[in-house]
Amino acid sequence: MEKVSIIGLGYIGLPTAIVASQNNIKVFGLEIDDKKIDLINNGISPIEEPSIKDYLSKIIKEKKFFASKTIQESDCFVIAVPTPFDKNKNPDLSFVFNAAKNIVTKLKKNNLIILESTVPVGTTEKLANFLEEHSGLKAKKEFFVAYCPERVLPGKIFHEIVNNDRVIGGICDKSCELAQKFYKKFVKGKLHVTSDKIAEMVKLVENSSRDIQIALANQISSMCDEININPFDVIKFANMHPRVNILQPGCGVGGHCISVDPWFLIRSFPQNTELLQTARKINNNKPNIVINKVIKKASDFISKNKRKPKVLALGLSFKPDIDDIRESPALKIAQKLNKKTDLLDLSVSDPFVKKEDIKNYNLNHKQDFPSRDLENYDILLFLVKHSEYKSILNTSILNTSIIFKNIFNKKIIIDPCGIFSHSVDPAD
Ligand code: SAJ
């Protein structure tokens, strides 16, 4: 395990490469995007993640790691490429098998191949067969293959890559043993060994379970809206039961994992995934529920004031405190509302999302929290529970919280994520 190639330097591959390099593994990074290669080799991270800039520039300076388009001979190859779905929601495994074609050119006896990308059950076996067919070497005897799904949470990647338990699914005992050797070099969490198919299924059910939990929270929110009670209180009190753990409602499920991975199961097991299909439907529809709420408030405002309301949407990223807008429900909501020019005038704001990332969306964007001109808006629509928004309500510095509370008291607030829901503690 001295030389390791990491294929795909994205949200998983790059941090894995960094942590492996920090732990005295000679790491080659393989990437198809020239722009990313240039950035990385200059010590600049193409992705945002706490500490990544410092870590990357250090290992590049120390020449412990570099990125390239050319695959090198290695003891181990880690595949961390994207596995998106196509327009019919069928998994697109072309990046995985392109990586495999590349590996074949350098595959030697006793090499280990680890797949970390999220894949349908059975893909690791197909990968092993593909490598065997194209290299002439025998899987389980001359080379070894394991599936070890990534489990890190964006925003906490460096902590979780080291501290999370990992599930290692080998195609044979030796594959598990070698993969354990690799992860032991930098993982402090436990390494659990199982079969490739079980490990593949584990990853898909982990993310599907989260999707279902969020769908339940979103349905609780809809029911509570109907009778005008606070869903955040309901969930908070229900979660005080020792065996209940409901997640939080929001404006939908975004990102590249939770809204995608259940489809890998739904497509493989169409008859046995009713629950997953329903959860997907509920979470996918949540942005429409928020949009309809805004439309209703805007129409009421027009009837009362004989003019269109000025709406400020706060938050655009797919979840709190990150800049990532992939599959962001908040962005979807903003885009749709932006077209309702007969009903409202929309501005958007996000402290994390970069202007250039949304330049093609034709949105009136304000980078910082526009505290000074909050007075100018009629409706404040909080779409993401950024800490900054929460802290404004709690801070007592210079009485800003009182100033904001006074402003908020005069505005129409739409708050699907519960920023304003300071639920009552049962002890009070
Ligand atoms: N969300 C809610 N309510 C909640 C929690 C999340 O509406 O209570 C929304 C978020 O706002 C966001 C979406 O769900 O739009 C997904 O966010 P997330 O924090 O649940 O998940 P990801 O996509 O950032 O990361 C998940 C994680 N999986 C699990 O927690 C089971 C992470 O550990 C995985 O590594 C990652 O998917 C992945 O790459 O598969």
C-alpha cells in the first residue's frame, strides 16, 4: 500500500487523496478535467470544504501528491468518480467503467481496486469481471477488488473521513484484508468487513433511510400547516421519546446523494420500493408547496396593498452553511418565483454561494446578508437554515437581535426550515 492512485478528484477523491498523503502514502491523483488538474497542482482546491485549502497547498508544496491525466502503476487504485443518473433516472456508470479501462492499462499482480462511488448492487462484481476480461489477470487470485462506500458529510469531510466507521465489502477474503490495510493507514473509526453486495446495499439504504425520514418530516409539516400548529415543536417533542428520531422539514431535498441514491434501488427493485418511491415524490414536491405558499402570500399582499410585494429569498445552497448549489431546492424555488413577475419582485441572497455560480440564472443576487436594506422588503423567505441567519436572532451584541426582531415583526415571514421556530422546552 505504498503507492495509491485515486481516480476522480471531486468531493470524495480529493479529500481522500489529501488524507492518504498526510499519512505517508504516495498518492497519484487522476482527473479528466484540465482546469481542475492545474488548480490542484498549484495548491488551489477546486472544491470548498473547511481546511482543504491549507491541507492541499501543504502536500503540494511538500511534493507528496500531484494530479494528472495519466495513470501510474500503483499498489492500489481507488475509484471515486461520480455516478449520476440519466434523464430516465437510470444510473450512469460510464465514469466507473472509464476508470476501469484506465486501470487495465496498469494492472499488475496483487493490485487492489477499491470502488467508493455509490453504485447499484452488483456493480463491484461487474467491475471485477470487466478487469479480468480486459487484463487477462484472474480476479481473487491475481488482483483483488473491494467496495467501500464513502460516508462523509459535506462540511465535515475531514473529520468524518478519519472518524467514521467504514464498511468494506470484498469480492473475497484477501480483497477485504488488503482494503483494511489501506484504510487502517488513516481511518480511526472501525472497519467492518462483509461482502461486496452487502456493502453496496448498505450505502443505498443509508441514504434512502435519510430520504424517508425527511419525507416524514415534510409530511408532518404539511399536516401541521393545515391546522396551523408548529411542526418543529411536534417533532421536537416526539423526538424526546427514546425510540423516535424524526429529521427536520425543509424546502426539499437537494445535493447529489440523498435525492439520487434511492433511484438506484427503485430502478433495481421496482416492485419492492413503494416506500422509497413515495418518499421521493414527497420530497420532490416540497419546493412546490413552498412556492404555492409564497404565491398565496403575494396575492393577499396585492389585494391589501394594491401593489406587488418585494420578496427577498434568503439562502440558495442545497443545505446550510455550504456553497454547493447542486440540485438545490432553494435555487429551484428562487428560479420559479423569479418568473412570477406579475405577482412579486424577487431578490435573492446567500452568504456562501458565489456570484459566478449563479450568473446564468438571471437572479437579482446580493452576496451578503442585506441587513441594511431588509426594511425594503415586504416578504422575507428563508430557504436555507444558514447559521448566520439563526445567529442574527440570537445575538445580543449591540442589541442587533432586538433591531432585527422589530424588523421581522413587521414583515411577512415564510420559514419552511424553522429558523424562527424557537420551540418551547418542556421544562419551561
Ligand atoms: N435535509 C432536510 N432535513 C434534514 C436533513 C437534511 O431537509 O433533517 C435536506 C438538506 O437540506 C439537503 C438534503 O436533505 O437538501 C441532503 O442533505 P444531508 O445533510 O441529509 O445529506 P448530504 O447529501 O450532504 O450527505 C449525505 C449523507 N448521508 C447520510 O447522512 C445518510 C452523507 O453521510 C453521505 O456521505 C452523502 O449523503 C453521500 O455522499 O452519499
